[in-house]
Amino acid sequence: MQNETHGSPGPALEGQVPPTAAPETGAEHLPGQDQAEGRNGEPPVGGEHEDATTTAGEDALSVPGDATGAAALEQQTPTLAEVLLAVEELWPESLAEDWDKVGLVTGRPEQPVRRIQFAVDPTEEVVQEAVDLGVDLLITHHPLLLRGVSSVAATTAKGRVIHRLIENGVALLTVHTNGDSAVGGVSDVIADALDLHDREPLTAARNGLPEEGVGRVGALGSAVTLADLAARLCGFLPSVAGGVRVAGDRDALVQRVAICGGAGDSLFDDVRARQADVYITADLRHHPASEARETARGGRPYLIDVSHFASEWLWLPAAAQALDNVLEDQGFPVEIGVSGINTDPWDFILTPHGDGEG
């Protein structure tokens, strides 16, 4: 079974190579693939699995094996309830933060699931793509209904999404901070791409194993300059308008790296406690970033601010591969894809100088 990228990613994601693949070699190893394992530290399925070739910018459908014939395939089709059990094995809801809203949003437990699509955001465009592809289950990282609503009328954006999902029989499932905290989660994928070793959570999970929790901290094999580290990130993250922003001496040597994919400006105390040389995260606001730099007196930890969307999109191929492994082990031939639609909200950026400095 293959995991493929679906949809038109738009100019911002065109030309991307697999996140850890060197452009000259086209290697097909995905960040996070080594970490796609069960909560007991063992792979969720026995034996080796095939490498996924998912990358932003491809338009293809995965095709399940046909060795058993149509009748047997129909018998093996899982229900939504059975897929939810596999999801719980990988990303337990107990790992979600108290404020989060994870789990099933739409869908009947007894409905069959033949096609699954992963995406960062449940936008109208992403949902329409799922409908057009005949997807039965859309798994998004971000919740559709994080904050309370008093209406889901189709006159509102969220209402239109809800109506389109239900009217077309598409189930929606949210894997958010439980996907962040689990082994092989968002920050693990970035850490894999940077080849960090001696890795541990930035903050421990309340209800998890020692290796589970939000963020990761680890060490590079050798010290590199801050500018070189930022360039490496820029090289494997999906291309978006915001690019990569850096605070600190570009020639400073860094080795101990803290990471929090998605918004992480609430974790500065943890970053300092872990004695990180540099902190990679997204959505750094002016005041928290400024106060962090003042506290550091211009020194460590330096800051690298990346796109929220880009930092979390990297997790999707690894998550698709992990779920594919579990379902295949259970005898369920399901097509799993990753949306290539760029849902970063920014379209372009202007800077005083063409080199990004100034």
C-alpha cells in the first residue's frame, strides 16, 4: 500500500522533495518514520514496512493490493470504529492537553472506511478535496471546533464545512496535541529531520510514558552555526510566504536544540531549564519573543521562528505511514493519502532588502 499526496498544493509547495531527502539523491526516507511505533516502544506492526513516497506537490491516488479479490476486500474493509481504535493506539486521547478538542467530529461508527486523508487544517478547500477524492475519513491536526459555537448554519464558514462533511458522508477526526505528545509526533519529525540524538520531551506528558510529552530537546551530532541550522530548516520545511526568522548571532555555534512544532511561546521556561542553545518553534509573538531575548541578554537560547503550518505538515506523511502500518497489521487494506494543499494563511511577504536582512 502506498501513501500519496493528494490535491494541488499551489505555488508555495510546488517542487518540494521528501522532507529529509537530499535533492541530488531523491532518498525516500520520511522524517518521523523511525519513530512511527507503538507506545511500548515497539513498532505497531510486525516486520518491515515499505517506505512512503509522500511529498507536497504530487497528485496521485494510492491503490490497495488486489490479491484477495473484490469480495474479500469488501469483507476486510474496516468500520470507522475500527479505525478509531487504531488511531487511539498511536495517538491516545489521554495525551491531549486539557484545553484541546480532539477526537471524532462527524461520522457514524459503523460506516465503512476505504480511503483516509490527512491534512493540517479542516478548511473548505481541504474538505472539498476530500469529497472529490471519495475520502471516507479526513484526519486533521487542527480542530474545527476548538472554541464553542452557537450555530453550524451553512451561512458560516464552519457551518459550511460541517454540512459538506455530513452531506457527503465524510467523517472528520482531530488528532492535535495528542499527536504532538505521542512518540513520532510533530516535534519528533522535525528532530528526525535534524538528526537529533539523546532526545527527550521538552515537557513531560501528564498521562503518558517518559518519552511522551510536548516538544523535544536533543543534540546535533556536532555544533553548527545558527545560520547553518536555520538554512537546514528552510531546506526541508514546505515553502511558505513567512519563511524562517532568526533571533541571535548568525555565527554563534549551537548544538543543543529545543523544538516545539506549532505555537510554542508558552514554553520558554522549559527551554531555559533544558539549557538549549536554540529554540525552534512557530507563531512567536512580539512580546514573548522580546522578553525571551531580554532574559537571555542577547545570548542563548537563540530563537528560530518557522511557519505554524509548515512545522506541522511534516508530520502528516509519517502519521499516514504509522496508521497504514497498524491497519495493514490488522488486515485492513485502506488507501491513505496526504493533502498537499497549502493552508498557511499568508500569501506573500515584503522585506526591506532582498536577502531578508534589515
